[in-house]
Amino acid sequence: MMSNLEKLAYMADQIARNFATLGEAAGAKATADHIAKYWDPRMKQQGLAMLDGEGPPLTPAAAAALRQLRDAKAA
Amino acid sequence: MAFDRELDLGTKPTLAATMVSLTIDGEAVEVPAGTSLMRAAALLGTSVPKLCATDSLDAFGSCRLCLVEIEGRGGYPASCTTPVAAGMVVRTQTEKLKSLRRGVMELYISDHPLDCLTCPANGDCELQDMAGAVGLREVRYGYEGANHLVAQKDVSNPYFDFDPTKCIVCSRCVRACDETQGTLALTVDGRGFASRIAASQDEGFFNSECVSCGACVQACPTSALQEKKVVEIGTPERAIVTTCAYCGVGCTFRAELRGEELVRMVPWKEGKANRGHSCVKGRFAWGYAQHQERVVEPMLRASVDEPWRVVSWDEAISHTAAEFRRIQGKYGVRSVGGITSSRCTNEETFLVQKLVRQGFGNNNVDTCARVCHSPTGYGLKTTFGTSAGTQDFDSVEAADVMVVIGANPTDGHPVFASRMKRRLRAGARLIVIDPRRIDLVRTPHIQAEHHLALRPGTNVAVLTAMAHVIVTEGLVDHAFVRERCEADTFEDWARFVAEPARSPEATEPLTQVPAETVRAAARLYATGGNAAFYYGLGVTEHSQGSSTVMAIANLAMATGNIGREGVGVNPLRGQNNVQGSCDMGSFPHELSGYRHISETATRELFEAAWGVTLDPEPGLRIPNMLDAATDGVFKALFIQGEDILQSDPNTHHVAAGLAAMECVVVQDLFLNETANYAHVFLPGSTFLEKDGTFTNAERRIQRVRKVMEPKNGYGDWEIVQLVANALGLGWSYHHPSEIMDEIARLTPTFAKVSFEALDRLGSMQWPATDKAPEGTPVMHIDGFVRGKGHFVVTDYVPTDEKTGPRYPLLLTTGRILSQYNVGAQTRRTANEIWHEEDRLEIHPQDAEDRGVADGDWVSLRSRAGETTLRALVTDRVAPGVVYTTFHHPDTQANVITTDYSDWATNCPEYKVTAVQVAPSNGPSDWQKRYAEQARRSRRIAAAAE
């Protein structure tokens, strides 16, 4: 079974896969919006930390979405 | 409400618009064309004597008691089968009629035991009433001739007896089973004097096909079919109308009592959800309220290894508040949360989420809908703009085609299933999409035109293949799409589904549904007239649950099957108040009325009312709470009326999460499985013991009325208020109606809802607004709530739960008619005799491959865990698929299910688990250990001297 962090990385990727038909850019945005809308602050924080190598590796689609989320937060 | 029998007008109403005038006993009356003379007379206040007629059944004309005279016509026609005609002059009481009726009654009574004083139906017997009404004073035939007075009573059913000596063979029971329930389990066996009622092939009620819905008992005019409770207690003397606390159909019942003792629950004829019908659970399985295992005093313990200690309410409440404050002080504001219950009222649910948001200061609130219909909320909000089904139940009467997908209505929603069956018998056509051959696929006088027995987990592929057929064969309702839907999203969707990769032929290897069957089903759905989707958890409890809901919505929009009677998207909700608990802001990302917590204006509305600042960030969902608990950052949980240890997936993980918390509060009727990990037990009240409202699957808000005092001392809303006030929130609700008033003030879709309005109207379907002050039966008539309908491309993304050499079979789970959810209620009733244990359905081929025979113990193993149960070998499931229920904690089917969940909502993927099945010698070591742990955990310390 997956660890909690692996589960979170998996969830991000699973969301991204379901938005994949939108194309790369729009898919990443939709995934980031979804995470913003439904994940609690700690989960978001953990997701963003994975971008910095804390935790399991992210799939490219999940990483792209989390980068969008990080950029949106920074804006 | 004082006791009075419900008015029986003898025959059903007609829907004709044309009115007909006639004269009955010298009085003029105007009624719709097609009305029977009996009903017309009853509307004037004249009760024509009758025995075989009742207004819930088609007229039959067999008892010959309701004869009347009509000027200008010969003979004495039966008033129940004779329709009114313009200018007709009718007499219901003449010397000749009196003589004829007495003669008929004499014949009936000559073969009837004269034991009225000791008969359970004494005072509540239509035969007795009719003897009085016709002035029966003698029976010229005597009582010595051939009779049925020595016939044996059938007491095999746990809830009612059949006493053939009291049967007058009026056929009301047979017709109720046929017309109302649709099971056709009863018949009149034999002819003439030998005629008698038989269940199935004269097998006795228990062994027959009877489903114990109670329709026959309700229809019986004598004591031939009688509730055992009436036999035991006597006839009721008062009645209160309330709403059932089982499934999402939301049947209303008359709770009939003698003093404070509940004698029986009788379906209320005026109930708009059930229209006077019931099932075995609502009608009979309410005894759990008085069950000996019910806990009625609060209890505490410092550790789950200790026995419980009974304490005062004051101590329990102040301890709870102190613990939550201590934990938040130590671990942070977001370290605690709450779970609202779909079994509790709207008012109670609203208070629990308010307790979390106002009192705990975070949004860590979730509800049981997380594990059932959360994808419905997401999917329908995205496509239509609101998180609810589109129709009322009456809409089924206008359906020409029904698509039942991932639902088993005859078991899960039996009263609505009876209405579906009635419509299907009348000619509507049926498509079933389900891996199992559910009963609706083939049942008396009903056969699904297409059964798409798909491989579990491929709903999206099948529905998209249907969309492919509709788009590529030119079956789209372009006028509807042009007028009502977004052009760009439609174009994107149509282009996507039209690709060859989405065709039934291309997807057949994945779905295992023959392409031609998919094509035929799609054509029927698109061209068969009014077509309606009905779906259940077989849609939502998948890794693509939300996508499946949206795929259904896409099909409804593309074919114009939305926004009028007979069509729509109809989620069949599992629990009594799943809809309501979602409406009330139980999800961690939204406030009541499905408004996201990040919306500043909405937050400000609540902040002004509650005097706090609300957290604009979403909180934790149930599975996220458990993950956070095992991470050591989530430390306390207030759980009202939900047993997450038994109902939620991956039991080992749930247990680990609960065990990691410092304070688990369980508010429930019984020491459920979750309470094994609890530190505080707050005894809950049953639906019979409090006021409030439930909202059913058709958005119908109905009153729950208190029929007896709560055995635990408080309604659940009062307990939450005690906790809130111990946290210093200063709540002062005196009655649940005041909570509903607050809900209405804060929730636009509930603006016109109040207890006064509900009492006046009987029920209301939200939205109830200035535009529709009495509610909205059918939604999206002139436009979607979101404006234009939004198509969503639903690509099939296969689940990551894969079969392979170690786990070659797919497990799917569900429920059975006699049990309900985790069984906490139904296992504590006589319903247990129909389903004493969860069994594993396995196809004969798979069973043979493993050397498993019917009834053998088998181990069921997945990547998450292992349990054992007994096998039921049946071809109801396809090869490669196994199925079980989750009603019994001894089995703990959720030990097997995994952490995989819906991508959008985290609704668990209960319906797809890769498993292996092997012969076993009996319960696993884990089951034995768990049974011992549960036994130890339920110890209650003896009271101090």
C-alpha cells in the first residue's frame, strides 16, 4: 500500500490524468484549480514541497499543476 | 394527531380533465370523467359498503357488496367498477340493495369465526364494520356447514401472521402484491369454495417470494393478515405522520401508537415520495429503537483499552469540550474535525458543521456522502450547476425508457423500484448497465431489453461508447443543444466521442459488452421517447465516479432528455438524508447550498450571523483526516451517526487513523465498530424521538416528528448544542424549527422552507425561493441552474486497481433488501433472519476452478487485507467477478477494499478490488482477533457502590 505522501502524489497525478484531454497547459491549470479548491492547506503545502524534492517523485503532469499552484499563490 | 383511519374513497382517482355531473342519493356531484360511482359517492360523504375495494388498488368488483341502482338501467351494478356518466341518477341505499347486501354478508359470515372480542382486529376490521353497515342481524345458513375454520395459521413471517380462517378471499392482498409491490408472490389457489390465498407455490410466507413489504397486510380488510405487534399489543389509539430513517426514498409513515408504545408503522397514503407504499425495513424493522444493546447513558474512558465508565451528561459534555480545546491548544486549530451524519436530520447536520466552523474554527467537516454520492455533487454541479437529481419520483410515470446503471433498486430503494416496475409493466423499456444480473433484469412481467453486463470499472468507456453512437449516427437533439447548452463544450465533446477509439467496437475488449448491445442501447436511449437515467453507487464508487456522473449528464443533454417530466438524471441516494447532509454544508469545501468556502460574500453572510471569522481554505475530507491522523497532526474527531470503521474502505488504515487520535467522540445509538476506538460515547436518539426534517433523493424536504420521548434524554440536536455551549458558543435553539429558520435565512435554495410551510404543504422540494415558493419538482425546465449546460469530455482512465496472477478476480460490493448499510439498525431486528451473514457470490466456473462449493468457507484476499466468509455459487455474477455485501462486522468486507478513490472527490473505489478467493477452514486469525478486541472494547465498568 502507498504511504500518505505517495498517496498525495498519486492523487495529484490522478486529477491531472482526468484533465489530460484538455491539453498540457489547460490540463495543468484545471488540475491546479482543482487542488486549490479541494485540498486543505497542509495537503497543498505537502504537494508544493514535493516540487522541491521532499517526498516521492511527481509525474510531469502533477508537477506542472503544482507549479501553477505555487505560481498562483505567489502572484 | 388523534387516531383516525385514513380516508378510503374505494377506487383510484382519474386524471381526466373533463368533468361529469350526476346525482347520487338526490345530491348533485361533479367529478372527473372515469371516476367510479363508489368514489363519487365517497366524495359526497356517502360510504357505499365495500370489502374488495380500496383506493390504492384497481377496482375488482368481486365482493358484490357495493351494489347500487341506476335510473334507467337494469340490475344492480357494482359501484366500484361502474364509471360515472353525465346525468346519471344513482341510489346507494334502497330496500332491494339492503336486502342484497345482507344476503352477501350472511354468506361471508357463515364461514367466519365469530370471535370478534378476542380478534386482534377488533375495532379495526372492515368486515366487522360492514356487518354493522348492512344491518346484519342473523345468518340464516348457520355455522355448521362446510367452512375453513380449522385452517392452520401461517406464522412463519417474523412481522405478520396469515390466518386463513379469517380470510374472505377478496383478493386485496393478491392485488396489492401485484399492483403496488410488483412481486406477484401471492395467488388465489383453488376454485370456488376451495379458493384460498397462497404465497408462491403454497410455501408459506417466509419461504415464498414474498418480500415482506406489508402491502398485503395494509390491504387486508380483516385480521387474516395482521401485524404481530397488533396481535401482541392491541390496536393503536393515536397516529403521528413522520418520515422513515432508512433509504433515500424517504417514505412517510403514520407511526401508530398506544400510549408511548409504537404499535406499527403504516405507509401514509398522502406521502408524495412513497404514495402509500413501504418496504420491509421502514414498515417493520424499527425494533432497534428498543433493542437491549442500545446505550442511553453517556460514557467516557481515558484509553480505548479501558472499560467504559458511565458518567453524567454534564461530565461527558464538559470533558468533550475540554479535550477539543486542549488538543487545539497543543496541536493547532486544524488538528480536530467532525463528521455529520446522513442518518440525522438536516437541522442536526447543520449544527455539526456549524460546531466545526464556528466552534473549532476550521473547515474539517465531512459526511458519509464522501463515501457514496460525493461524485454526484461534483458531477451535476459541474454540468448542470446544482448538486442534485433533476426530477421527482412521480416523473417515472412519464418515462418511456429507463436506464438503470450501477443501482439495484429492488434491494436498495424498494419502494421506488415498485413504481419503476409498475411503469415497466405498463410498457416502458429498460436498459440495465451493471456487472451483476440484478433482479430488474428479469422479474415477473419485466425483462430488460438490454443488459450491459460490463466489466467493473468501465462505466465511462461504456457511456462514452453510447455517446459515440448517438453522435455518429445523428441522434443528437441539436435543437435542445443549440438552445440550452454551451456550443463550444458541446463541439469539443462531440468531436472527442466521435473518434473511432471511443466506438463500441473499439471499447468492447475493455468493457466486455458486445458492441451491438451498446449500439442498440444508445439508439433506444436517444430515440425511445422520454428517457431517464437512474443510478446508484455503482456509478459513484469508482476512481472515475465523477466522470461517470458527468458522462450521464452529457448523454442527457445531447439527447434533450432533461428539463421535463419523464426524463432526467436521477441519483438514487443511499441513506435517508444523504441529500440533506450535503445540502447543509457538510463538505469541507462548501457552506450550505453548495457555495464554496472561498467565496467572500458567502463567508461574510455566515460570519455576520455567527460572529466569527471563517477559514477561507477547504478542510479535510474523511480519508484526508485519517491520513493526517496517521501523520500525527490530526488528533480529535467528533462523529455523529456514522460508523467509519465498518463503512469506510481499507479498515486497517481507518483503525490506524482512529488509534492515532487522542479524542474520538462517537454519538450513536449503539457501541458501533468505530466506538471501539472512541474515548467519549454520547448516546444518540432515534428518528422516532426527535423533530426535524430529512431530504430525500428527489430533493423533497419532509418532516420528522417526535412520537416518543428520547430514551437517552436528548435529541441529537440538543446534544450538539450542549457541546457548542460548553465551548462557549452561546447557542439558544429551543426547537429544531428555529434551526431550519436559520438555514433558510442563510441558504438561498431553502429561502421559503420552514416547519410551518412543511406542515401546510406536506413536503417541499428545494429550490424553494420567491420564484417557486412551494418548491421545484422538476429542475432545469427553462434553463440550467448554471445558465447553459456544460459538456465535459470524459476520457476513460482505467483504474490502477489491476487484476493479475495473485489477484485475478474483481470484487464489487453492494447491499441487500433486508439489511441497511452497516446493519447497525437492521441487524438488531428480525430482518436478520433473511440475511444472517455476508456471503460471497462467485460464478460456478470460478468456484469450480478453486474447488469451492456453495456454502463453503472461503478466504477473500486483496492487497489491502483478508477476511473469510461463505460462498454463494451463482451465475448472477459474471465469470471473473465476485460480489459481497458489507452489512456484518464479523466479515468486515472493507478489510478488503483499498485506498483508491474517485479522482475528483476521494469517494472510495468500493466497486473494484482485485482479489483472490480460496477455500478456507473458517474465520481468519484477524477476524478472531478483531472479535476479541471488539468484545473487550465494549466492556462497561460496573457502577460504583
